[in-house]
Amino acid sequence: MIRFALTALLVLGIGFTAFAAETADAPKVERLTADKWCATHDLPKDKCVECNKKLIPQLKKDKDWCPEHACAESTCVKCNPKDAKALLDAQRPAATAK
């Protein structure tokens, strides 16, 4: 009986640790509203340099600029495919979620 209880606790502990690690990787951001989302380029409007070139100096100042791909580093799916996609998926308005 004690062996069963210890095994159960071990399995629960490992499961909880895996769950905690998985949720720790998820971006801590809120979904944007449609008025803050560029539907044309599938980006937050405050990161869409295709629509607003005036954003570039601020992105560079914030060290959020990918010079290789001329976009915000935080949303550069070529340099950071997993993290950028997770961030964009978390921010994308629910009505346009993919």
C-alpha cells in the first residue's frame, strides 16, 4: 500500500512538473482587439512596419528590430519560428484566430 502511494505521488509530481514547465513557456500576453491587429499582414499594428514605416526607429530603439528580415524581432517567424508564432497566436484577435 505504501509503495502504491509513493508511486502515485511520484507520477503526480512528474505530471505537475511537466504541466508547470509547459505553461511557463506560454507567452503571457492578452489577445488584441481587431482594431489593434493588422489583418492584411497578420501582425499587431504596433509591429507592422509594412503599414507604418514610422515604427522602425522605435523598434530599433527598443532593440526589437530584425535587420535581416526588416521586421520586429519579436514577431520575426524566420529567426524565431516557435516563439514568434506562439506570441502572434496568443495576441491574434479571437475572430481571426487561425
